[in-house]
Amino acid sequence: MKQPAENIRFKTTYGQISLALFVYVLITGILLAVPFNVNKPYASISTLMVMNPWASFIRNMHYWSAQFFLIFSLLHMYDHYRKQRETGLKPGIGFRLSLGVLVIFMAMLTGFLLKGDADSLQARQILGSLTTGIPVFGKFLSASLLGKEGSFQLIYVHHIATFTIFLAVIIIEHSRKFWPKASDFVAAFLVLALVSWLFSAPLHDNLNPTVKGPWYFVGFQEMLHWLSHPEWALLWILFLLVLVYFANSGKITLSFFSKRTLFIFTVLYLLLTVIGLFFRGEHWQWIAPGQKNYHYSVMNNFKTERVDFHPGFSFAQAAETPLIQGKKESCVVCHNKVHGFTKAHNPKVIGCFSCHGGNPFATNKNQAHENMILIPGNLSNTQQSCGTAGCHPAISHRINTSLMTTLSGMISVDRTVFGEQINPDLLTNIHHLKHSAADEHLKNLCIRCHLGNPKTILGPVTEKSRGGGCLACHLNYNNRASRAIAAHQKDRNDTAFLHYHPSIDLNVSDNHCFGCHSRSGRISTNFEGWHETSLLAQQIPDSENYRLVEGTRVFKKEPEDVHHKLGMECIDCHNSYALMGDGNHYQHEENQEDVQCTDCHFPGVPRTTTSRELDVESATIAALRFGKITGHDYLTTHKRHHALINTTVRSDTAWLTTKNSGKIFLLRKPATVCLASAHKDVTCTACHSAWAPSCIGCHNAYDPNERGFNMLTNKEQKGSWVEYTGQYLAELPALGIRQNKGKNEIIPVIPGMILTIDRQSYTHHKHDSLLFRRLFAPASPHTTASKGRSCKSCHNNSVALGFGKGLLKYQIKNGQGRWTFDPAYENNPHDGLPEDAWTGFLQNRTGMVSTRKNVKPFSVKEQEKILLVGTCLTCHKGNSKVMQESLNDFEKILQHRSPKCILPVWSKK
Amino acid sequence: MTLKRFSRRKFLQLLATGIGVSLVYFWDKMMENALLVASRKKIVFPLTRKIVSFYRDYLVINQNHNIKVLSSHCTHLGCIINKEENGKLICPCHGSEFDLKGNAVKGPAYKPLHSYPFKEDNNDRRIIVQPTSS
Ligand code: FES
């Protein structure tokens, strides 16, 4: 070159260091060729990382010497420019130098591709497309550079030969030297060795959805992301190379201009690189530190392990473990004798890393366990565990729309009750909770039961469990595993539990649902035939008719649901779409629920689907549960046409098989009385619910001194809403009207909230008066009896009609019949209605009457209609001929009534 | 003398250029055949119920028996699309999104995914694709 050789011979320059680094690149590259397998690049690299610390170390040296070589070459170039040297090089040399810059990048990029991990595979595509975009020869150039899809042979050849030789030639031509200075050589070695020991070269775990190019290309990736026509990027590269050329060989002004432009470009590029490295996550989406998943999507990229020359396991142990998903995983080397998994979750197939994260290539406990997910399946980590791309991505997305996660209805109703919004049917989400009186009330008393509430302690699902994401339903400990974990919880040193893993499977039992669903509407306990009392634990009678739940709540025996009696469980009716959500947001349970009684107990012809038509999820579940499914016909739901995979249909007859226990039942058709026109608006549950729990007279106030709990953050706090409950009753539910798609249905309802709320105690606003609400809620009691309730229990019953308990009597005086009602409870001063009433006797009630917009008590007209039949029932038995006939034409029966029959007059005295 | 030297140099330059051009020509011809050889393969997929099945270079979309075979290569820069979320195919590299028909719905990509003609073999429940170059 231009400078006298002696000038630089004894001086350490960036160029000298680059040369030393280049020599190390060559040496380590040759060594690395031994363990590297070009046919299985990813497997061979992960294997050497797990099993061969020295190879790993050499790989790191190869990596770091190359990265430093790039940096120092660029610095060297910058140095030349700064010192105003090198201008006016002969065009040939100038050209080769500019090309040299490109070749350095190509050599490094091919090295990056040779990892064969997720990053590399995508980078390969991008490189291929960009090269293809070069006019005329693009396609051939791309094929000549990358070779056949799936093969790394040609890339390897270019990496170790084409580009390397080219670089060597240019370097020698440029520096006129073969060997760097000895001191540089030694210094470079020391630094490289240290860095290579401390920081391993990257290897993508092939699970994390974020993919990025090598660090020096991330700025380019950011640019590409803005370009719909990435061909422009080629012009950019060309432009840069031309600038480098002019900087080297151009006339003074042109050279100066080129250098300036290059400098500005470099600064901008560094900025883009920072953005690409630290502010781009999955799908190249903008993400900033502190945002959800930031660590996983961004920082995970920098995960690097220190080489441990004394791994925590023996070589033989490591050699025994299989490749998992194409890679060697160090986790299974230590955790090699773990029992309890289902086939699909066998660690020999999916490893530990797929669920538990951590570092699959680290070889000692601490590094391997860094950022590990102790309890995968919590909604906060599903994206990194159950929901990763190869596993259950769709469900982990859907589950966030399920009501069990959003609690939309619960929140909206509570806010409405507190007077904070008008419409109880607004869609909302637990993530939108703020600090209003209602929201605080929810946090103190209600929202512990949502799927997002994380499971934090190992162990089986119990009565006390709440939330836990996927685990809430799918976690099962067998006896051995239960014992092991219990032993560990007693004595930390007992680690047998590490060998007995719980199973994550489809055996969702009623116990999984129990924790949350034994509260509020209490469908779990209702279903099993237990009714909560107001007794204290110490008052529990010594009788098998009583049961203690969670150590404090006393339940009393009531008739169980007929389905439970038969041995059915929750999941025998409730399918995966209704439970885990179907991707849509719903306001309330009745909106999300897909299955209706009439799907199984259908009149007439069933609606069916065949096994060929099943969606993947249903088909997979069906096959897992019942084995072969071909040629099978299933019932489908009326509402959303999902298959009921545990049903079988043959010539209009249907059977149900219980999912966990395999019992088979013939599905009975509805009785004739159900189909009578008089009852066409009456839902099945209105008649067949044997009882429902109800609670009246409850008061809510905020006590600033009460030690409370924030169920969202799971932290204790001072000051809490407190609920003072009234009386719990188990009785036939009241009935009401739900307007549904222009139809009026008669449904069971329970006192949703008859309560007073002292808002002022929370807000301290003078004008916040005591709120009184008398709201009933639609209920699905889950206390089905095969025999429906009696005629009189609706038509002559004050509770059913919504008046509350009391004496409802039909009296005939002076030839005039009149219904009268004498309530059992005192009138509530707030609205003058008896404490337990929903509506007044022969009164209309409007305004906020229920926890839904479309549910209301019977109007006066409707009450009269029902009581008119009740009038007949005062003399005629329900099963009498005349009453049975009346079911199909009541008007006709009325017209032909005997003179002895006295119909009521409705005017009030 | 000058004339002679000049023409000799010119001749050598010409010769070198000629050799260069012919090497490029050989390369061009070789590649033509090489690519042709590579594209002759026909590809068979099982016909499954999955709405989106991901294969390395292909996506088989089955929406209520409305089947489509799309290239899994994003039309922006060719990255392999390996994720479907909410009925959208999302490219991991720069976040382009496509609907299940293959149309680009979010940039940087704007061209639809290449769609391959295929034959459906209903007896064996499989799909046969004879790729033309995309
Ligand atoms: S390659 Fe798909 S968005 Fe760029």
C-alpha cells in the first residue's frame, strides 16, 4: 500500500489487529470443522454445546474472532479515512477493497446461516430473495450462493473456501503481510479466550417466535421492514459499495464527500441497529422495555452461557439422551428419569425446555435454570410454554377471550350495581380494572377466580385452588406424584418429586372446576347436591348430610343433579369451545355457553355431523379419548354447531359416553308435556331445576381498617370491602322472562343481589347515598331432576312468580274470586317490597331489575296469565284430564268450563 | 513497435474478456439445467382437517373443505411463515400478515402468497402438488 511498510510494522493498528483476528478465524474454523456436521448443522452445534465444552469454546472463539474482525476491519477503514490516507488508490485495488467489504459480510453471513437454527433459516430466505432480486442473473446467483433448499453444502463451501480465499487474497494484497505482530497475536488471543469463555456464540432455541438476523444486519432488517419493495435495498447496498470505492479511489472532493456520507450512514445505521436489537420483538413488532413479554421477545436473544469445562453431568449421560425437536437439550440429561407424562408430553419428545424454558444448551444447573418457568401453563407464560407455535398456539390465544379469563359479566354487573355504568352487558376485561368503588370491591371479594390468577405453589388442584391458566383444568397428580410433592413441601431436601411429574392431560374432573364454581352460583356444589349454610365450621353437625369445604364453609345435603347421580361430570356436557373460549368475547356465561339441554334431549330428529367433518380440535380430543373415530356420527350443538364428541347417533337414537369413566347412556327425549304448546316458551331448566341456592339481605360496606386482600395482585392491604351476608336458602327457583332473539323465554332466576351498598364509606362523597338494589339474576342451577316441578309449584307459588315467600291464596267471596298475597317478610323501607321479592304482587316493575338488560320479572299481565291457570289448579289436579288438555288449548277449556268454576277478577278490591 | 505492443495488449484484454464472458455463459447454462432438475419433484400432502397445515415451503389451507395450497414464503423477502393467529398468517421476519386466501393484509408485503394448483385425491385423502416455479 501507500504507506511505507516500516511505518506500520511496529505499530499496533486496527489493521494489525484485524489480521491477527483473521488468523484466529482461520485456525478455529478449521478446528470447528471437525465436530460440525453440515448435514445436521443445528443438531451438531447444539450437541457440541451440550456435550463438548472444548468444541463449544472453539466455536465461541471462531464466532468472536469473526465479530471482532469485522469491527476492527471497519475501524481500520475509518482510521484510513480519518487520516486522509488511501485516497487515489488504483481503481483495480480500490474495486477489490470495496468488494472486500462485501465479502467480509458474506463470509460472516454464511457463517451465521451455518448454525441452521430458526434465525438462520429465515436469514437464508431473505438473502436468497435479495440476491434473486438482482437484475438478469439474480436467480442463478441466488442458487449458486445458497444451493438447494434444505442443504447447507454450498453455503459451507462458500464459507470455508470461496469467501475465505477471496478475503485472504485481498488482505495479503492490501497489507502485504502474512503474519500479524506477535504482541497483537498474543493480546488478541487473551481477549478472545476470555470472551469466548464468558459468552457463548448465539444459537436460537427454535421455540422463541422472535427471529433476528446477526447483529450487524439487524439495522438492515429494520430498513427492510419499511420497504414494500425490498429491491430498493439492493440499490442501497450498491450505493454504499460505490461510496466505499470512491472513498478509496475517487478524486479528493468526491472522496471527501463519500467519506462524509459513509460516516453519516454509519451513525444512522447504528441507530437502526439499536432499534432492531432492543425495540423489536415477535413479528418485528415495536416493543419497549417494561412492556409485557419484553424479556422473552427481546432479551432472550442475548441469552448466552458461560462455557463450563466441568459440566454438571457426565459425557456418557449426555450421550444417552436423544435429540429433541432436532436439537440436543441439556435439561433431559440431568432430568432423565421423570415419570408421569402423557405420550404427547413425553420429555423424550418435547424435552423439558418446551414447557419450562430456561437454557437448553447450558451445562450447569444455575445457567440452565436461569429464567426457567417453574410453573408453565399460567396465562402469563402460555406464550412461552403451552402456546408456542408447535404446540397449542390457537388455544392459548382463545383462552384469553374466555369468560373464565375476562370475567366480563362479573365486572360489568358489579359496576352496574354500584351505579358506575348503566349497561350490565358491556364487554369488559379484568385487565381494565381501575380503582373505582366497584373495581375495588371486585378486587377484594370476587375476582380471585379467573384463569389469569397464577398458580404459584406446586401441587395438585384442590378445593382451594383458583386460576392457574391451563393447569386449572389439565393438571393431574397421581398418588405417587402427590405423595412426592407433599413430602417435598414438608422437607425441602426430599427431592423425590423431581422424578414424579404431574400429568398434563384431558382428564378434567369436577374437582378441577370445584374451586371456583363452588362459589357465587355454586354450580359445582349444587351439581353434587350440597347447599351452603350459614353455619360455622365448629357448628357442623356430626352427620354425613353435612360437609366442610375449604375448612370453613358448611354445606348440607340436598338432591344432587340427575346427571351427577348417573356419573356424569362437568366436561360431559361442556365442550372445549365453550370452556376455553372460541375466540369471541362474550358478555355473560349464557352467551358463551354452547351446549343446551335440547342438544342431547332433542325432540324429533337429531342434528348430527360425521367424524369426517369434525374440526381438528374435536377430532383430536375424540381420538385421544375414545380411540378410533372413523365412521362415527355425533350430535352437534344447536347454537354454534360444535360436535359433541362423546355422543353417538345411530338411526335417530343417540347415546352419550362419559368422557372420563366411559359409561354409556341412552339420551332420553323430552316428555310430551314439555312439548305442549302452553309451555313452548318455558326453558328446560325452569321446570327441571329442583332447587337453587339463594341469598337475601346482604350488605356491602367499605371498612378502611379491615385487613383485606387484593385478588388481582394477590397482596394483602389495609382497607377492604366487606360483605355481610343474609340468609342462604335452597328452594325451587323463582321464574322470570328473558328476551332472547325476539322471543320471551321463561327461565329460572335467583336473587342476584338484594343488597345495600354503602358507597360513601369508600368514596367519602357527601352526596353518595346508600345504594339499594333489588336485582335477580338468570340462573342455571345445575340441580336437574328428571321429573319437572309440579304445576302448582309455578302457577300457585308466590316465590316462583317473584313475590317472595308468603301466603298466596285464591279466595271466593260473594261469587267473586280474587288472589291475595300475604308476604312472609317485612317490606324493605327502600322500595316498599317484601325483603325477598323480585316484584310486587300484581305489580309491574321496571328500571334496573336484574343483572341483565334482557331479564325481567313477570309483568302484571303475565302474572295474571299464570295465576289464571293457578286458579284452575286450586281445584283440578295437575295430572287431571282437563288440565292436561289445557296444555294445548287453554282458551277452549276456559270457554267450556262449568258454572262452578269461578275465574278471578283482577281489580284490586 | 508501439502499435504492435498496443495491439497485443488489446488482444490479451479482449481474450480475457472473452474467457470471462464464456465462463459466465457456461455458468448460466449450467444453472438453467440445475434449477430445472430441482423443480421436477411432485409433492404430496395428507389431507387433514387442520385449517392451516404448515409444511416447510407450503401452507395447506382447509377451510370447510375449501382447499388451497399456498407458498409459505412471504412475498416480502421470502421468510417462512410459521404462525397463524386469528385467521391471519403472520411472517416472523418483518411482521407482514396475510389472510387465509393468501392476500396480504398488512405490509411490508403487498403481493399475495403464491398459490399452487393441486389435485385432490379424496380416496387416499391427500393433495398432490406439481410445483411450477413461483
Ligand atoms: S419476509 Fe415476511 S415480512 Fe419480510
